[in-house]
Amino acid sequence: MKFKCKYILAVGLLASAGSITAQELNSAYFTQDYKFRHDLNPAFGNDQNYISIPALGNLNVKSQGNFGIGDVLFQNPVTGKYDRTFMHPDVPTSEALKGFVDGKNRINSDVRITLLSAGFKSFGGYNTIEINERTSMGLYLPGDLFRFAKNMTNDNYSFDFGARAVSFAEIAFGHSRNINDDLRVGAKLKFLLGVGRADLTVKNLQANLTGNTWTLTSGEALAEVNMKGIVFVDDTEDEYNNGTKNVHVDLGETDVDGAGISGFGLGIDLGAEYDLNAVVEGLKVSAALTDLGFISWSNNHVLKQKKSTFTFDGFHDIAVKDEGGTGTPFDDQSDAYGDQLSDFINLTNEGDQGSKSTMLAATANLGVEYQLPMYKQMSFGLLGQHHFAGEYSWTEARLSANWTPLKWLNGGVNFGVNTFCTSAGWVLNIHPKAVNFFIGMDHILGKQTKEGVPLSSNASINLGLNVAF
């Protein structure tokens, strides 16, 4: 299979259109017998044993950020469709740029698919076995990049930005048990199989207008790609989809027919839960550190910006294909933006530099739950969370009300504040004998396009179907 190497910041202008980031349902942290609580804290067990239905037991899609598709794409007043970017000449500059912050415009997104999972009581505690596929993406862009793309005015700009994606499979074995009447602990060991990784960092890239052409001065630009079988073919000349020449692209076509396992690693989750009933009736505290570990990648392909100065003729909007068939189809349009962005970054292939080890993005959870003594079916919980991922880190606090009206039915609602936004979430967990179904969101979907795409990058859905016994 052949494809153009336009992954580098094509999402920079159309990022949230493809958003799909801890990968758990935070709204269910205090939901008893939610089968996958052990992914949030390995000390948690379940009242029931369970076996997941393959690929349906736990599907989690989550995205969060401080800008979204509603800031990048704009509605056509004639058709009502979101078929023009903020760079379209009919979109006023003041309107086009109002959705971007002066600092870092960020999006994180994650997908977790549980291929197989089981939980059962044995060996003096509760045990879990899981096979998961996980994909995480992150992006941060300066407000100046959007102003530069839209205005192209006589000004000087300095850019720091980055993009990251990683995909891996994990095989995990967990065990939790009571140490005494008050303390419960748990741990989970993970064997990791790396599928692919890409990491781009650009620092201090300077842009200055000289006549009608922008002169870019290299700061520090580095991209690393780890993928089995990937081959970069350098081109000195390439073509945009609209027929114009791109004379700055050093990246050509990429052949990934030989794709396979690209790395191996280990990870561990640690957790504990302590009952403070002796101090305050109904009070519990819990803490966990998840995804402590690393992946050692093979075939670390390095791409660098080698020229100290180079020219760039600016970003150009491409008309989207309309009802009459004129213009450019949206897929081709995004590929054309990818050409322009490749031209803008101007990376050169340095070849395969051997192996490289990277740390997992760890997450710390701290929870406090208070069960009402006079009505034990109701509790209130506060979850604090921090995701350690360098430029892609974030912090969240979430307050929840949890209700168990029936032994086989529970759930709750919650309100969260995080690095990106405020959000409201909910969870419903149905778990009679023989079957378990759950569904929940950490962020209730807001306004959407006619095609059902959320205009905000903050979106979440988690659902699963399992056999319980």
C-alpha cells in the first residue's frame, strides 16, 4: 500500500474533524460493579465474575481540547454545511480567529478497544485478564500559526508546536485483595506490543516577510516515526492535488506493506483503597498510578529540518466541492493542506537511527467517596486525576453523585473541570445475573454538524456488553 506522507500536522488545520485522553470512563470511578473499574484503580474488584464479548465488552472513544472542528470549519450560509475552513476568503478574520487562544491550542484523543477481558474471584482476591488495543493522539499549535495562515500580514512570527500518535496492544494480568478489614490493594502487569509511533516537535521556527515571499528560519524541528516496514523515499519535487508544484517537500511516498509489531515493553498499574469508617462513617479514600512503563521501539526513522533558511509562499484555501460538482472533494482538500504543511515544515529524511525507548504516559488518580449513613444507596465522590505526558499533560477534578436504586442497577451523574473545559458526565450500569451492559459519557455532546460530527473537540462515549455470573 502506498500513501503520501502528510501526517505531519495535516491535523493542524483539520485536527478535530478526525478526533476519535486517559482511556477510561472517569464518570464510573465510584460506580460499584462497573466491570472495568480495575482499569482506573487495580485495587477495585467486582461483586460478579464476568467475561467480555470480544470487541464489544469495553469500547471507549474520548477526545478533549480547547479548540474543535467548530473553530476550524465554518458553516456555509447557503448550504448550511460546514464546508469551508477558517482560511476561506468569505470568513472574516475576526470571526475566523476567535476560537483560538494566544497560547497553546490543544487536542488529545484516545481509543481503547477491549478485544478480550475476564474477571473472576480466586487466589484469595479478584483477578483480571485483558487484551486491549489502544491508540492515543495529541496535538498542540500556537495561536500565531492560525493568524499566520489566515492573515499573511507583514509581521514576524515564531512557532512552537507538536503532534504525537502512538498505538499499541496490551496483555494485562491483574490481582487485588483485602489486606485487612480496611485496606485493599491491587496491581496489574502489562505486556506491551507496539504497533506504531510518530512524534513531531518544532521549536522557534521564525517567519519573516521578504517582498511577497515568506522566509522561514529553522529553529529546531524533529520528527521520529517508529513503524515496522516503513520506508521513506525522498522527492525533490512533488505535486499538490490542485496541480501546482511543491519544491520544498523532502518526503515522498511511504511503503508500509511490511507493517507489523514495532516494539515491545512492560507496564504496571498500582492501586489501593482504604476504608475510613472508623474515623468517619461511610468515608473511603483510594489512589492509583496507572501505565507506569515503557516501550522499546525498533526502526526509529528520524526526519529533521536541515536548511537554515528556506522560502514559503503561504497557506492557500482550496474550495470544497459543492452540490454542482465544482471545487475539490474534502478528502483531496485535506491532502492538499497536508502538502502545504509539509512544505512549511520542510523536513529531510535522516534514515533509520536504530532503536529507541519511550515512556508510557502515566496517570495518577486520587478518590474520596462518602456514602450516606442514613441512605446507603447514595454516595458522593470526588476524583482528582493528572495525566503525565509532557506537552500533552492535563489535570481534572470530577464531583459525582452515585445511586444504586436496585442491587442490579446503578449509575450516576457528575460535573468535571479540567485543563481544557468544564464538562458534565453520566453513567448507567445494568448488571443482573448473566448479562452486564453499561454506557456513559465524561462529556455530554454539544452542538453538532448535520452529519453528526461534534463541533467541540470535547466528546466521550464508553459502552460495553459482557457476560456476568
